[in-house]
Amino acid sequence: MPTFPQRRHTKARYEQTNSLSFLAIISTFLQPWRDRITPEMAVYAVKSLRDLLFMGIELLTENTMIQVISSLEHDRTPLRDIAEEYLNDLNRTFVEFAYIGEDTYQVNTNTVLFLWVFYCFLHGTNGLKVLQKGVRCLTLARTLRVITFSLTILPNPNPKCNFTGPIDPFNLSPGGACNDLLYSGHVIVYTISALAVTILCASYPSALLRLFIRLFIWIQVIQRMIRAVVEFHHYSVDMFLGLCVTLLIWHADILYYDLPSLPKPLYPHLKKLIFAYDHNDTIDYHMDQLILIYQHFKRQPIKTLKNFLKNQSISLLPQKVHSKQI
């Protein structure tokens, strides 16, 4: 019989996708930015993002526990608050004081957060250091707050407050969450903002201006604490402990552990990152002008504002101020 050649089975060839091609595209896209980022800026950014990540995790955990604790069965009879009784029934002077400026300069908590961050950015390197420390203080203080209100459920000062659910960790403003009381989270924000203003305004040359700013910001903190008590949002002990704990944490050494260190000087790093193609030094010129105006405002704030209102140019300082000094 004739012999037939044995059939040869060839292996099927499949074109394998190059798993590195996508990464190569991303790398090509990010190459211009990678050339601009200095090693110091990269380390600073990574550590800052780490702290922000911890704060985000804490806020989600806190928001979940607020709703979980508020949904548990408990006696809803309010506790007796001696300070609230004194403020509402015996001496209305403090209540009237607390509502001064309610419709003019007093703002909500979210606006306070924005103003805190904005004020810190206005003060350059020192402001960013205070902001980084504030973020850590906020995270630690609110973490301890989750522990305290989860260990012991306090009935809400308002007996009509009733959380009905459902529990949603991403609902940052749960309507009717009632039992996140001990201690107040709002007073943490107020205290950290006041501390930042108190520290950063120390560089202002006018002693009278420094005194006015500090008195103004701390009076607002006291006003908000009183209003929270008389409006039955918190017990007086919640506000008092929130203030004390935040002040103590602010001076704790743990806030300085591996704190992100700003590159020095800061401006050349930021210019290389954002304005890498400024060959005519236009940005340097405008930065010099802004620094000169800022220096004038620190020395003579009233005269500087008057010049702005009259559309007059601000005379330059006799010495040259270089933008690399910030």
C-alpha cells in the first residue's frame, strides 16, 4: 500500500497584544511633565497625596459611622446641659453676642474650609507648612472623634432628631444623622482655621492689625460654639472638648513625623513645572511686581488699599526683590 506522508499539525499562532504598548503611550504623553518635575517636587507631591489619602479615608469612615451609630436604638431623652440652660434662660446677653454679624461676615463651615486653604496659600511657603500641619491635625482629631461618639451614644439635644437611613458612606451630608456628638467636628474646623490665621498673621508689621485679626477670628470661634449649643446642635461639652482636643493635638510631635518638606526655593520649581517655556522671563517680572505689592501691603496696608482704590500705581521698594527668595 502506498504510504502517505504524516500530517503535520502546525501550532496556531495568535498575535499577542503588547501589554507594554499602553504604558509606553502613557509614558510618552507624560514625558514633557516628567522633564519638568524636579525630584524635590516629586517627593513633596507623593507625601502630600499620602496625607490627603489618609484624610479621605478618615472622612468616609467617619461618615459611615455617623449613620451607623445614629441608626441604633437608644433613649432619645436629651441630657441636661447646664451651659445651655444658662445661655437660653438666665443670660441672653451671650446669645445676642453670638448672633452679631450672622448676616454679614459669618459664613458656613464649607466656606470656612475654603477660606482656611486660600489664606494659607496666600502666605507662600509658611502658609503651605501650616496647611499641611492642619490637614494632619484635622485627620487625627476627627479620627479620635469617631472613637468617642462610637463608644458611648449620647441622645441628641433635639428630641425630634431621628435618622431614618439608608446608610450611604458617600452621602457626605446625611440628613438627620443625630448622634455624632462627643465631640463636635465643626469646632475642629473652626479651631484649626483660627490657629492658622493666628500663626500666619504674626509676620504682619502692624501690631494693631495683628491684634485685630486675632481677636476677630477667635471671637468668631466663640460665637459659633455658643450658637451650636443654643440651637441644640451639640451639647456644651461637645464644643468644649472639641476645642481642647484640637489645641492639644496641634502641639503634638506626631504632626511633624515625615511631614512633606517644601522645595527651597519654591518658585523656580513651580515655574519649571507650570511655565516651562517662559523664555522672556515674563512670569518673573509679574511675580516681582506681586511680591512688591505684598511687601507694601504688609508695611502700610491702609495706604496700599487707598492707592488701589484711587487707581494709583504703587511705588516700588528701593531694593530689588527677587522672586527666588520666596
